[in-house]
Amino acid sequence: MALDSERNTTFNKDALRLLLHNKIMPTVSLERLREIREKAKKVPDLLVSFEKYHMTREQSINNAIKHGLAWKAFMDKENLNRDERRVVLGFNTELSGHMLHYEFFLPSLELQASQEQKEKWVQKIENLEILGCYAQTELGHGSNVRGIEIEARYDEKTQEFVFHSPTITATKWWIGGLGVVSTHALLVARLIIKGQDYGPHAFVIQIRDLATHEPLPGVDVGDIGPKIGLHGNDNGYLRFEYFRQPKDSMLNRFAKINANDEYEIIDPNAMKILYLSLIRARSSLIFDAWYPITIALTISIRYSLIREQFPDPENPKKEKKILDYQIQRYKLFRMLGRLYAIICARPFIKSLYTQAEEKLNNSDVSDLAFLHCIVSLYKSYVTFNALEAIEECRRSCGGHGYMMLSGLPSLYAEYLPSVTYDGDNSILALQSARYFMSLLRKPKQMPETLEYLSENPSIPQGDAHCPIFHQKCFELAARNRFRRLVVRERALLSQGKKKDIIWNSDLQVEAIEACEAAYYASIHGYFVKSILAIQDQSIKNTFENLRQIFAASELERFNGELARAGITGETLDRIKAVQLEGFDKIRPDALGLVEIFEVDDEVLNSVIAKKNGLIYQDMLRTSKYLNPLNKERVFPGVKKQLKPKI
């Protein structure tokens, strides 16, 4: 096949495949993962066809429902556990209602429900007797959870909650799976008892009749309309007009209304625990970001090895593969380094989350603030970096990358909202910045991984290839930016300005810039730690090449900061040279480093990235025979409108 000669690598493929698998999906064996994938490929309704690119909105939603039902049937037939069913999720990059039901609705309920409520709901959810969504965001409030307006007033006479939308902005909005599919919602609403507002609490409520699927009286629900992408996801709106639900609809693991109709706190950290469901959703975005980048890089690197342009100076009778041009390597190999950095950081972030969750189960919230800071930081920059990588890959494929049939435009559109949902990236970065600032005020409480922020300033010294030198450069940029932020805040406070006003009007840009540096210091540090643990020398060398590309590429963001701190132009030039050298070192392994993830053609859904390399034949066949516009020799609109005029 056309690409066979490119599949030779300098590293041990089996060893690398296992290493990556254990970082990404350690709870499912590689053999089991492959078994599930092979079986899933034989279920047509689980696969996304090229017809997707020609579907109307209604067809897309019908297709998503069909896919969700096929997913559930496959889960039952193969007896998949919760980790195994995520393997099949990878066959469709869209967020369908069924996926949101299992991946967001169910975990959020399990986190906040009492044991009795779990016994009532969990099996129904698992069996798909009901279909649920997570309804938090409102028309007027997104990131500001405390500003949510929908009311849940407790009526002690009837032992019911009365849900009501008192304003236009008190309308749930953007809720995935709500528009046409869901029968139930995990609703975040303001709890009001005897006139006292206790703030946002979680409720599980039925919104549609289980027999007819009609909205229940007092419920106004529907789809919000077309979006840039995710056409199969029925994002919806939801309003209430004095809608009643029973007392046990309030999830009461942490707080409840007791027998005397009084608010009773079971755990004083209830509000913080509610935030853990948000942290969980944000964590999943971090943990899953490797996948769309992998798809984009597999498509673009394969294409770049097949596509040839202009005569090769060393062989004028033959055109040159576009991956052998330095600028193409610059576009793609920087993103390849970024992919492996994100994967290497993944287990460390996962460990932080698991540790905090275990403590939380014992009502210990001591790790929650730090976890919130780190997850918010990573969600902000990992999703932005992933989106940037997808678009860079699309542009690297030239005109063909603009075709929907390349698979890249839809991948970009489907991933695009990740920088906004589950917390706008700018808002989350600001939340992280304020936490970092609180640590700088009390340096004795500084976690070990952030101690560099309070170290005395010094100019990093060392070889331009050295991981310690690179790490010190990232830390220098973060430390200096936060120190200037501290000085600015003190100066503004000394002028009599209030802290909240300062953080709304004066410090936001510099705070986000400081967080950017802290993110790269963190992820590069994890990259270095991950490489130190690798035993196979061939893999270690490959990872080090990728790390050098990553470090040299991302340090360019901070050249001004580094020069300001005293690092010479000559040193910055040497760092740049490391990046360019790295491109040549990685070139022989480029295809192997993306195909190691074994993303099937059926998942790539791209005419420009076939594993057999026969892309031009497939492009012509697909465009000619699957395009509805080509079904008739003369387009009907031409006959009806244009022809009479000419």
C-alpha cells in the first residue's frame, strides 16, 4: 500500500502502544478494547457514514437517536461496564442525548443523591427506562451558578416543590438532550423555603409524559435551533409555570427538608460538593482532549504523506511529499508534541481528581480548592490547544481540508463549543488566577508543585535541549507574571479600590496571561516526569524528541517575558534551533506516532486519510455518487428557475 514504507519506526510499537493505552484507558485491557472496537465496527448504526455531511437537522437528530439506541443495545449485548462503553463513544464525536444521559446525568445524580434515591433512580437510568439531561445553564446565567434564577419553592402544605421561571432569563438554555429527547432533567434551581432563599440545589424532575412523550402541564420545553456544529444534539430550553413535583425530587445526600419542613444540612460542604459535579465534567474534557487531536493529526499526517506538490530538487522527475517541506512539519509536529504532552499530563490530573473524590466521600474537602484551580486551569488551556490543533491540521490539508468529506471541518465544529461549555475558558482561567494569588499571599500553604512561584528570581542556565532548563524558563515566565500581578493588585488596593472592582476592571488580562504561563509550566513538568518513568530507551528517545519540540514551540509564547528577565537573544535562537532540529528527528516516526492509536477509517470518516493511501479514488467516488446534487443529470432548480431565463 502507498503508506507502507512510512510505517517503519525507530521505536518499539507494541511497547509504545501499551504505554499509551495505560495512560489513556488503564481500566480496560488493550485486548478487550480491540475486541470491543472490532465488534462495534460490525454494527452499522454505530458508525458515522459520509451521508452525515448531507443531512438536514431533523435527519441528524434522528440519526443521533438511532445511534444512541444502537449504543445501548450493544452495551447490553456485550455486557460492557462503564469504562468499556466509553470505547464505543469514540465512534461518534458528536454529543448525543444518550451519551449525555450516561456520562453527565447519571454521574451527577450518583454524586448528589442519597442511597434511597439511588435505589429509586439508578437502575431506571441504566435500563433507559427514562432519559435524562443535566439542566444548569440558563438564558441569563452560565458560569455564574450562584446567579441561577429558576425557583423551587417548597409548599409545606402539599409536601411538594413548585418550580417557576419568574423572568425571561430564568429559562434553562443550551441543555444537551433536552430539546426533543429527555424525559427527565437533573435541574439546578434556587431552593426557597418559607420565603428564605437557600441558593442553588439539585433536583431530579420529570418533564415529559413517559407514555406519550408530551411535555407535562406547566412545562415549556423545546429545541433552541441550529448551531455551528453538533447538529444531532438537541440542545434545548426549559421554562416552568408553577410546576409541581414531589418532595423527594430534591437530591438530598448533603441537605434535605426534614420532617418539620425545615432546611437541614447533612454536610456543611454541600455547595462545594455540588461544584464537584462541574469539576467532573471539566475533568472529562481534559481527559478526552487527546482523541480529537489524534483524529485530526491522523488525517493530516496521512494526507501529507500521500499529497505531493512541486518537483523534488533531489529527484526532479518526482514531486515532493508535502510532509517533507519544513513549513508542513512546523504546522503538524508542533501539534504532535502538544498531543503527547496532554496525554502525559492526563494520569497526574486524574490522580488529583481521584484523591479529592476519595476524601470527599469522607466529608473531607481539603483538596477541593486546589483541584478546582488545576482542573479549571487545564480545562481552559487544553481545550483551547486542542481546538487550535484541529484547525492547524485542517489548514495544513489545503483546499481539501475545507471539504466536509475530509472529516476536519465537522471535527472542528463539534469540538468548538468545548472552550465555552462547562465553564467559559476565560472565566475559569480567572478563577485559577485568584487561587494562585491567594497562595502567594500565604506561601506556607503553597502545594509542592507550585513552590516555584514563591522562589527567589534567577535567570535559568543550561543547554537549550535540557528539560530542566526548559522547565525553569516556563516557571520564570509564570513567576514573573504573577509577581507583577501581586504588585499591581497591591498598588490598586492602596489607592482605595475594592478587590472585586479591581478583579473585574483592572487585572483580568494580566491574570489570564499569568495563568497561561503557569499552565505550560505545569504540563511541561508532567511531560518531563512521564519521560523519566519510561524504561524502553527507543520510546524514551522518541518522547524526548517530542518534548523538545513541545517545549521549544510553546516557549516562543514567552520570548518577550524571557528577554525581559535577562535571557539573551542568542539563547532564544538556540531554543528555536532545537525546535527545527526536532522536526527532522521526528519525521521518520510521524505516521507511526499517530497510527499507534489505531483509530479506524470508520471513525476518521475522511476521504483524504484512507489507511490504504487511495485517497483520490475515494474522493471522486464519494463526491460523485453520495452527493444528492449529482443524483440527476440536470439539477431540478436549474430546470425550474435558471433554464427559462437563458
